[in-house]
Amino acid sequence: MNHNVVSPRETPETTVDRQAWHALSREAVFSHLETGEAGLTTRSVQERLATHGENRLPEPPRPHPLTRFLSQFNNTLIYFLISASVASAVLGHVVDAVVILGVVVVNAVVGFVQEGKAEKALDAIRDMISPQAHVVRDGERQIIDARHVVPGDLVVVEAGDKVPADLRLVRASSLLADEAILTGESVPAEKHTGTVAPEAPVAERASMLFSGTILAAGQGTGVVVETGARTEIGRISALIGTVQQLTTPLLMQIDRFGRLITWFALSAAVALFFFAHFIRDYHWVDALMVVVALAVGVVPEGLPAVITITLAIGVRRMAARNAVVRRLPAVETLGSTSVICSDKTGTLTKNEMTVGRIATATAMASVSGAGYAPSGKVEGPEDPVRDRLVLAGLLCGDAHLKREDDGHYAVFGDPMEGALVTLALKAGLDPAGSRENWPRHADIPFDAAHRFMATLHAGPDGGRIVFLKGAPERLLAMCDRQKTAAGDAPVDPVYWDERIEEAAESGERVLGFAELVLPPETDSLSMDMLAHGLVFLGVAGFIDPPRPEAMKAVAECCSAGIAVKMITGDHGATAAAIARMLGIAENPVVVTGVEVDGLSDAELEAVALKTSVFARTSPEHKLRIVRALQANGLVVAMTGDGVNDAPSLKQADVGIAMGRKGTEAAKQAAEMVLVDDNFASIVAAVHEGRTVYDNIRKVIGWTLPTNGGEFLAVVFAILFGLALPMTPVQILWVNMIITVTLGLVLAFEPPEPGVMARRPRRRDASLVTPFLLWRIVFVSFLFMLGVFGVYFYALGNGDSEAVARTLVVNAIAAMEIFYLFNVRYLHMTSFTLTGLKGTRAVLLAVGGLVVAQFGFTYLPFMNDLFGSAPVSFTDGVVTVAVGVAMLAVLEVEKWLVRRLGWFADEV
Ligand code: ATP
């Protein structure tokens, strides 16, 4: 076949309207795109990639950085500040005007940088979960990045996949596609390979699969006809692919809170202005300057920015621990998770299967060796039934083993099926040869709903035989006879129950095998054909060891007050044994899917709380279990991978999809994707989520009282007719310099040691808790005390007003620094080695602030600008002492609060 690049638009004889692919026959599509059953060759793929470009939608245009920067100024507070600056300039207070402008610019730059940072974090994450496509190239099936799909590629899709490009179907088996994003139709569309009238609208093109839609059921193969921007979705891409909004409920709460404070500050400022002017006889210009400075100081304008950074850092830290957050609010919700419902296979266990035992009606055998390497043997008496079972296991599966260069064996396909190939090798079979001798003619693929798989083969003697493997109780219910060395006999359920229990109780996953002889020439397979004549061959036990890191993570959940529930499709006894090994429960309460069916919603609410293991469940049960747990007020994180898991993932407070074995449907429904499918990563994400929440509390707990302290000091001075301890421009200086230094560091705080030793935060807990409120009041008061203490100390010492005020500004800086060290640990003392050492961010910020304060105090031009004056060494020591005293008082407070058990759920 000639694999020249063909673009249907450019070659005259292939000029087809691109909307008519659905009307072409399969052969016509193959010939137009110069491809076939074996797919494209590597060379032609490269040529086509060069011609058509990568298969991705053009990025939605991003705002120009300048536009982004200017948009930072579009906010009420900034308008207020700019007006204040203009007013100051008009009134001749040029320095004040410039400093206020400085505050405005600093805020804009901080906002701009944080937005960029947060967006970069999200971009990086988007790349981490870019979808893949299964294609046939050079006659072989390959998994490639969906961006590298080209026209003419043969793409294989199945339920749960996201279609990577527009495809003309050449094979379809019970295919249903959810095309709501294109057609708005919520009922999945049925798909087939027949031609459709050329004028059919998109919603009726049953022979096509469209890029970006999700397969709800079935399997199929299609030829790529359009990629990238030329796909149907590409044509309307302006409507989708919108960048994720950088907002969360918490941010909105803070925004509202910030606005409240702004209005409070403005009203207080107006009242204060009149009071200062009419009662205290301030000149109206002076009064105005004071209240403007005060309002600027007290409004936490930087707060939302710092909190967004905190969230973005959380997202990045979670990604580093293999948990990719798709929706920002999940970062907060994760921190309050009180129950994690997890799959078993692959999440809590390694999903590295090895057959350890085989039981037939005739004999038992154990199998030695670990992993997929075929070193080991089947140890037991001669048993022809077992030989048949091993053959059935090999043929009724699609996995392949590959020996890597380092000698280790890797599985391509289902791990359990891989283990059956290993078993065949250990039993002396040649997998490739056996598959050739027993060619497969039809199959019924495995489905979690019917829990078995069947394949139809032509035997070496020309007869037809079906091999089945699946959940043993399911197969036993279908069989009326069992195979023995002496021929077929009636099935003995009691015997098999014992065998199954034996294996399951040691944590093995048990699979049953059966066969059915069909008349020669049979070439298709349906469920009805399996209704009679099935013969049970036996069972095999698979060892799938628990992940050691999952054990540690379960223990961590225990101390963190988070319940762990296993929800599995596996047998109850197997699941219970694994739950025991992992430490989920000593004697796990096991409830099966059938039992869940028998419970009303209200009954399930009570049962779900006590149950640690839900076994033999299907995805529908998951949804009911999530709801039942939520009805108990719990915040539920739930894992899932299949297309049918999407509803429960959406219902859960944090839906978690598997990155490796998860379908695209599950990933789209989830808030978070686990790159390594590992339970321990969920717990790591919860740990980070709690840290983020703590850090947000620290940011608030530090920002509000420091602003409040200045506010109180000035209000107090005016109310009681005292001299102002700081001039307006000095207030503005403190505010600006602290915003760029200390104001940012709490976002970078590492977790406190006991983060996972606390109970989860209540779902409805408000951000500004009683303890935080107390802190805001108490610390504001301490600040005021410090300010006046230093001020009167200096005046009493005979210092000038300028020196006294310089000392006040320095004392505020010192108190802010020491208070920062205190607030870094909300739950324990700060007097530890690590606590006192700080972090790089803390030290840099403190260093920056100290340098700025030295400049403020000793540089002549700063003295001119801000009315400051150099201070003596002793005065410097006093300043630091005030900060130390602040830390000491607050550490005693922290100790007392914990000792007396106040605010017990918070500290
Ligand atoms: P989890 O939900 O924890 O991942 P699971 O992998 O055991 O558990 P399912 O994949 O739903 O859950 O499997 C349910 C049962 O179906 C298994 O216990 C097994 O008996 C049977 N089964 C699983 N995979 C196959 C397969 N490829 N062929 C035949 N039977 C299978």
C-alpha cells in the first residue's frame, strides 16, 4: 500500500466534503486515507504528523501580560487608594501620594505574580494527565499520546475512553457514546459501522465517533478522519476548554470577609475623620491623611492574593506526591475528609498477581515463585483437569508477558491474566504455540457487571470449545457439572465453597474456570449459548500482596480520625483478609453488594458507618454508599476507575480517579487523579490539604491582628487626644513593606508535625473560628500596648518625637516578626529547634524587612521622606525586646489555652 500523505481536501480524486465521512463505506474511507486493517506505517505517520500537525485544539487565547497586569487595578479598593493618592497630591502631601501609589503598585505586582504562579501550576498539571490513545500501527497495537494521532490512524476504543479524534467506525460492538458536549443530548448515542445519509446532522451520524466525547459502553475501532482543530469539537472549541476559574468556596468566603472589613474600615474612617476634626481640632487635611492611612492599613487587600498562592502551592505539593488536583476546591475539601472509600485491587494492593494455588475436583496443587517471572513450578499430583484449567486460563485472556532487558517480566494487559500466562509457562506450555493451536473465534469480554469472561476457540481437532473464567460463585451458578479425572460429574457446591473460603481467607483473589463444548462450525458467542452444558474446571488463588506504603497510610488515617472503607468487586473473605493485613480493622465488618440491595437508604446510613469492607459490589452500590456516609455528616473521598464510577465520583466530596487504570470518563468526573493509583497518595494529599488549610488560617491569623494593632493604636490616640504615635506616611510604609516581605511567607509553610494526629475539621467549620477571633482581638491589643509602651518610653527618655515614632515603626516590625514565629505553630510551641530556625522563606523575608527598617532608620533620604530619625543602640535593643516580649506572652497564652482545654477542636 502506498502511504503517501493524503489530505482529502487537496487531492482531486479524494475530494469529499469533510462532513460526509459518515456516508462513505468502510472501504472507501480506507482508500481515501490510504490506510487499512494494519494501520499506518511509522514513516507515513511521521509524514502525516508533519502535514497535519499535532492533534490538539488551539489554546484559547490568553490575555496579554499587560492586560493581566492592568486588570489588577480594577478593584474598588484600588480605586479608593488611587483617589486617596490624588487627594494627597492635591493637598500638597506629595510623599504620602507617592507612598500610597507605591502600595497600589506593590499590590498589583503581587497579584500579577501570584496569578501567573497559580496558572503555571495548573498548566503543568494539565500536562500530567494528558490523555492517551490506543492505535494499531505497523499491524501492532500501541499506546500513544493522543496528541500524536494522525488522519488514517486506526484507533481502538472501549467504554470509558475519551475519543481522541474524529473517527469513522470500522468495527463496533454495542457502542454507546455520550455526545452531550457536541449535541447537548444527554442520552448516549448508539453507534454502528453502516453508512449514514450524507446530510445527516452530527447527532445522527451513527457511523462516527467524535473527538472529546466519551464512550458509555462497548468497544470499537475507527479510522481517524480529522484531527485537532478540524474535528467537530475543534470547530466549536471557542465554547469549551475554558481555563479553570481560580476560585474556591473558601476564596469567596475570604473575599466576602475582606469586603466586610473594607466597609467597616471605611465607615470607621469617616466617623474618625469627623471626630478628629470637630472634637479633637485636627486640621481637616491632617485628619483626612490619618484616616486614609488608617483605612489603607487595616484593609487586608493582599489577603485573597496570598491565599490563592497558598492554594496553588498546595496543588503543586500534591502533584509532587502523585495526586493531581483537577478542581481547586478539592484542595480545601481534602483537608476535611473524614472517610476514604477505596478500591482494593491496585490501590490498596500492588496489583501484581501470582497464582499460588489451584484446586480441581481431583487434586490440589501449589505453585511456587513470585511475580511474573516463570521461575517456579506447579507442585501437586498428576492432574489432567488442572492441565485443562491452565490451558483455559491462558486462552481466555488477552495479556502478554515481555521480558525486559533487565531480566524482569512486565505484563501488557490485565495483571491477573498476565499471572495466568506465567502459570502456563510454569506448567510447561508455550503460550504462543497454544494460542496458535486454539485460535479464538469470538469472545464475551470481562465486565464488572457479569464478572466473567468467555472465549470461543477452535480446537486442534476442529471442534469448538468455550473457555470461561470469572468470579467462582458466578461460574458455579452457571455450571451443572464439574470435570474430574474420571469424567464429568454433578457439581459439588459444598466442596467448592470450602476451596474458595480456604484461598480467600488467606487474602488470595479466587478465580473460577469452566468450559463448554459447542457444535463444530459455531462462529459466534452470546450469553444465551452459555445457559446449558457448562462444566466447572476448578479454581485458582492469586496472591496480590498489600502495598506496604498503604499499610502505613492506613495507620496514618487512624491517627488522623479518618475512617477507611474498602469497596471492592472482589470476594468478601479475600477483601476481609486484605483489610486485616492492612490494619483497616481487626475483625472487619463485611457487607456484600447483594446485602446493600436489601437495605433501605435509612438502614444503609447506619450500616455504612460500621462497615469496613463492601465486597462484590458494583458501581451502583458505590453511589448509595457515598450518599449514606454523607447523610451521616461525613466528608467522603471516593476512588473509582470505570465508566460506571462517574456518578459516585461526582457525588463524593472528593472524587478520586486512577491515573493508570482509570478510564477517561472517571478522570473527567473526578476532582483529583492519582498518578500512581496508590492509596498512600490519597493520604498524602489529605495531609497537604490539611496543611493548606492550616496555612490559610495562619495567614489570616497573622494578617488581621497586625493590621488591627496599628488601627487600634491610632484610633486610641485620636479618641484620647494623644499625639499620634505614627504619621500617616509611616503607617503606609509599615503596611507596604510588610506586605511584600512577611505577608507572603506563611503561604510556604511546611506542615506542622502533628497534622495527621488531629481529627478532621468539621465540614461546616467557619474559617474565622473562635480561637482566631480571640487571637485577632488579643494580639491587636498587644500591638497597641507595644506601640504606646515604646512611644512613651522614648518620650520619657527625652527622645525627639521623630526618634519616638521611628522606634514605634521599628517596634511594630519587630513584633510582626516575632508574632510570625509564634503563628507558624498553631498547635504546638514555637520554641523548638526547627521552630526557631525558621525556613528559607521566613529568613529571607525577615532579612528583607530588617534591611528595609535599617534603611528607614538610618538613610538620610528616608529620614527626609518619612520623617524618621536614627536611633541609638540601646533603643534598638529595646525594640527587639518588645518583639521578644510579644513572642513570650503569646507562647504562654498558647500553652495556657492548650492546658485549659479552651478552643479544644482548634489547637
Ligand atoms: P476493586 O474494585 O477493588 O478494584 P476488583 O478488581 O476485584 O476489585 P472487579 O474488577 O470488579 O473488582 O472484579 C470483580 C471480580 O470479577 C473479581 O473478583 C474476579 O472474580 C472477576 N474478574 C476480574 N477481572 C476478570 C477478568 N479479566 N476475567 C474474568 N474475571 C475477572
